[in-house]
Amino acid sequence: MNISKLKGKIVENNLNVENLAKELGMDKSTLYRKLNNKGKSLTIEEANKIVETLNLSKEESMAIFFNSFVAYNANFKDKVF
């Protein structure tokens, strides 16, 4: 997960991690731990709620939630070589 991009999008939406945690229905300390890989990671439902709350595009979501290798390979899934 690209935390820097996610934090940038949080700020662009005039929110902070505490506000986002409330939207997700969790304590801010839990969200901080999940974002910093200290314990459990985000669930699919939580990631989807973040996408919805921050109104992220498909490209922004891919850049935030998937590493560049996965995103790069996803672009070629339908191509025949």
C-alpha cells in the first residue's frame, strides 16, 4: 500500500486519519496500525469504503492499494504476446 498517496488523498478531501477512521467505524489507533502494517491489514470492505469516502478513481485506487508490479501486470492481462 502506498501510504503517502493515501495520506495525500485524505488531505485533498479535507479529512484526517481520525475522520477517515470514523467513516470506517473503527478507532483511529486501529486505522493507524493497519496503515503502518503493525498487525492486521485493511480488509477488502475497508479498502472499498476508503475508495468510496475519498471518491478515488480506479487508477488512484490501484496506485494506492497495489504495488507497482501488480498494477503493471494488471495492464497486460488481456494482451496476447
